[in-house]
Amino acid sequence: MAEITGIYTASHTPVMLNFPDRIPAALREEIFAAYRAMGDDFMAGKPDALIVLSNDHLHNFFLDNFPAFCFGCAESYESPIEHWLHAKRRTFAGDQAFGAYLLQNALQSDFDPAFSMEMVLDHGSLTPLELAGIDPDLPIVPILINCVQPPMPTMRRSYDLGRYLGKAIADYAGVERVAILATGGISHDIATPRMGMVNEEFDQTFLSLMEGDDIDATIRYATDFVHTAGNGCEEIRMWMAAMGAANGAKYHRTYYRAVNDWYTGIGIGRFEV
Amino acid sequence: MANWQEMMPSTRAYMMNKVLYELHHKPDHLEAYNDDADAYLARFALPQDLADCIKGNDVAQMYLSGVNPYLLRAHCIGVKIPEDVSLAALRSLLNHEGYNNG
């Protein structure tokens, strides 16, 4: 049966790669160091596979057919899909059998995800993996949650999906050690009039709730106040899923900074699993 | 406050979304647009006001038209609208009556 070696949450933004110079060099290095520290901690757990909880930013999916949840079941994943992203092209190994297992068991557990055997990962997955220095040969299973086009799955449903994942991973015999990386959030607006006006108050309250022991209060706050923290903050659905997979384990932030010139409240943390 | 102009895309927003999506994902589309924007946009039978705001890089009007902000953002970067120009255009809407601020 598989052991979960670590569950991490980390923000992502293409601005980190496309416009790194919009913030002072010292701050940029501080942020990049926080991602590297997460990567070092992550690799210390010696995972055999990685579940990437992320979202597609209207690249693989369009409004003609947009899944609420999509499980990756491919042998490999190229990245990035954005022609405009300043990132070197990489190919991540996929754990197809693991993805298929999680998909089939999800359907048996009353979830109805779509699946994809060919998707190209965008900056949402690539940026934190790249900045954390994760080995692209570590097999991954991307699980994408719609956070970019309403109507979207609820925060509660995203948490429940994570609960399912935690149990299914524990029952899986195909690998021994699994890490989970949930990427997105926290407060940020993408191409809205509020872009660059990070709601730090939301972020601080949200992180404090994550660090507390009242899961229902955290889900309720995410549900009731996400509209104050930007369309990019809808990505905390991945944090909800991570919290579900953690099954009550303590969370602590390892880094937070409201970075208005990168348009994002950048938060990193992990669950003590 | 609100995170979205439209909680369910209108047909007008869908049409504009389709242009911005195909422009940045289908091979040769960006080149065709850059060569002749009018001819490219004519493929989509858009209402003229939507075609005009795309061709004119009118970021504020595209936003108000309900386009998905992620597609708008990718478009701004993809057609190289200067970052400060697109940001200023969006900020100009903070007190605009058409902005759904909740």
C-alpha cells in the first residue's frame, strides 16, 4: 500500500517566468529560494510518483467541452502549451497505470471525472515544478480542477475529491511512496480591473484557517469570500483537495508574501503527513 | 466585489472566446491574424463591435464584453500588448458602470 510522503501547496503564476524583473532582485531570489526549499523537502521524502493537483487555463479545454475534473492517464506530458511562456520545453514522465487506477476508482466512488490520455501541461503545473527543481523523470499524475470558467465545482466538492484521493492512494499497491503538489492561488486577479491588487487580508485569514483544525470553517471561508480575492483565487480549490487528502493532518505555511507587481499572493506550505 | 463578469458565458462572450482561443492554439492562426486581421476575424462572423475591439487591442472593451479573463490575458501577452498598457486599460474600469464589481 502506498505511503503519502508529503502534501504541498504552492502558488503559480506565469509572471514569475515571463516578467521576473517586475520585482526587486532580492525579493525575487527570496521567492525562488522558498520554492527550492519546498523542492528539497519534497525530494527528501523520496517519492516514487507525484500527484499534481492543478488547473488548465483554457489550453487543453475550451468552452465547447470543459470538464469540472480531469484525470491524466498518459504515458508522458509535454509542457508548456503556451507559445508565449518563457520556459524551456520539457517532457514529464506519466504514471499511466496510477492515473487509470485513480480514474476507475473515482467512478466507483461516485465521482465522475473526465480523463485525458494526451494533454500538454501549462504554466500551472510547470512553474512550481520548475522552480522547485523537481526531476521531470519522476512519474506524475495530473489531476485538473476547473477553476477558470464558471460554473465551477464547489470548494466542498473539491475537498471531497481530495478525501477520495487520499484513501485511494493509500490503497494503491503500484507504487510505494507518493507526494502530492497542489498548485494555485492565493489571492490574485487575472486580466480584471483588480489585477495587481492582492487581497492580503484574505490570504492571511485563509492561511490561518488552513493552519487551524476547523476544516469546515476553512471550506466555508473559501466558499464565502473567494469573490473578494480575485478570479485567480478560485484556484484554492486545489488547496481544498490537498486538505482533503491530508485527512486532518496539520498544515503550516512555509512562505507567504503579497507580491502586487507579480499580481499574486504567493503562498507555500505543507501538511505534516 | 465579484470575480467574473458573467457567471455563465453569453453567446457573444463565447464567440469572442473562440477567436482568442483559436488565435493562440491553432497552427498558423497567429501568423494569419498578424498578416491580415480583418480577413482572419471574418472567419468567425463576429458582431462588428467585437471584431473592432479585438483588432484595436481594446483590452477594456474586451473585458466588458465578458471574454474569459484567462484568454484575454494570454491574448495580451501573445500579441505583445505592453504589460503596462493592458494593466492601465483594465484599471480604468474600476469605476465603470459596466464592470461587475458585485
